[in-house]
Amino acid sequence: VTLDRAEGDVPVDGESGDAHGMLGPLTELAGVAGAQRPLAKPPVRKLAKDLGVDLATVTPTGPDGIVTREDVHAAVAAPEAGPTAPEPGAPAPEVPSAAPVSTPAPAPASYDTARETRIPVKGVRKATAAAMVGSAFTAPHVTEFVTVDVTRTMKLVEELKQDKEFAGLRVNPLLLIAKALLVAIRRHPGVNASWDEAAQEIVVKHYVNLGIAAATPRGLIVPNIKDAHAKTLPQLAESLGELVSTARDGKTSPSAMQAGTVTITNVGVFGVDTGTPILNPGESAILAVGAIKLQPWVHKGKVKPRQVTTLALSFDHRLIDGELGSRFLADVAAILEQPKRLISWA
């Protein structure tokens, strides 16, 4: 009910700030008894372990030679280096006279090609995997849910399709969900923020670059609509249409995927009720929209068939406490239940 994939919409699927934490004890950073252990904060060590990165091979860029999260991600993205040559003047390793000078390389692991297919992890998929692992293990995620009657919103969608101001534009539930999110952010600006670990500051954004998580043949991408908060409803519809078409054609630019502030993921296009989305790195909230289904619902004291969906909001608990997250999600639901609030609350 949400997006018509047959007509070309890209299924929405999806995806802060860093949470390095405070420095651990001296032994955590420098090792014990002068051991040559790379300098890194505990969360960075955890990230490196999860990504299979040896910190000893990472070039540090942090103050005093500390390895940062960015250094770990750079090591993941870098091509594997070959064996390093010994330093000039270093003695050659001793080789026992009875041992052969060289040994054959171990044979690669074999597998049954008829029963297994191996796909190299690289490009967009590799970058996305690293970003999601980093987000999941740095930002303390909290997810809240609300089920809401969106019958009036669905009726408004049909009415807007007949409005001449929307002629030639794609009008669907995602458009009104996006607008509801923007209105709720205006009422609760603290949701639209990020965590600056280096400065130990919360950065509240006075603009909204609205990300739309999209599953494409290249993998998951999250392009965003710049300054979505300043757009009228027809302008927002036009921007959403362009975003979807560009992503579908594989022409999304790197700049379109940078500087997002909050994201919507429409998992409902797959027929599922909702999910617990992972934050897009650098953002503090992501809204998952489940499938819109006809369900029995108590309306005006009677059980009637109504269009119902479930929303899930994941947020960074360092920035957004339970009260703020709950009020924000409740406002989004209230707007979708009574879309006239798009006018009265705007």
C-alpha cells in the first residue's frame, strides 16, 4: 500500500555520531610494562575487532598517535597491502640449515561450487557494512513503536492525486509521512541533532536534510533531500520523485548521500509490519514505516475496517531521552491519524 515498486519506486530499506567513550586506564591505551600496543580507545578496539582489522596495521591520525574510528574505516576501505620489506640495516632472520629456505604457500580453502556461491564484499556494500557496524556499536540505540490509524491520510493521498498543483508528480503515503516527520521536527528540534565526540558537544541542526533509505542493485544507499524543511508539499513531492528516479538509475552522486540529518526507511513495501532500523552514521534518528493494511479498528466506539500501520523510531539515547523520543513519535502518529494537523501545527 505504501510504494508501488512496479511503477519504479525504489523500495525503501534501512539506515549518530561517534560514541568512542572516555579513555580507559593507562594500561588500556599503552599496554602493560611498555608493550608496543597501538593507542586506541576501547570502543575503537571493539570496532576494529568486529571488522577484523589489526590495529597494529592502522595508521593513526588522532592526537598523540591515537587510532580513531575513521582510521579503522580507512583501513577497511584500503586495498590489502602485500608483505612489507625489512627495514634498511635490519638483520635477516636466521634460517636453520636443515630447513628449506622457502616453503610453498598454503592451498586456498576449497568449497563446493555447486553448493555455494561466494560474492566479494566491496564497493557500496562494503562501505555500508562498515558504517552499519560502526553505528550499531557506538550509538546506544533505542527503538519505540506505535500503531496508528492512517485512513484519513490515505484519503488525503487520493485527493492530492487529483489536485492540479500535483499534476505530473508522484503522490503516495511516503510524501505525507515525510511531511509529518518534518512538522514533528519543527515541534521537537532536539531530535534533529548529532553527537560531536571530539568536541564533546551535541550539535542541533537548524535544517533538515531528509534521507530516504533505498535498496538498489548497487546495495543500500541513503540519499537525502537537502533543506527538506523549507519545501512546500509539491516541492517535496518533486524532490522525492527525483531522488527515487536517480537512485533507480544508479546515478546518485556522493554529495547526495552526505550530510543527512534524519532518515525514513519504508520497510512496508516488502509487506512487513515494521523493523528496528540502525541509525545512519552521523544522525540521531531513523523512522521505519511498516505496511499499511486494512485491519479491524475501534473507530468512534465501533469496530470498523481501517487502514493501519506501525511506525518504529530508533534514536541515539545520548542525544534523545525517552520523553523526547516518545513525544516526537507520538506527534508523527497524530499527524498521520489527523492530517489536518499538517496545517494547524505547521
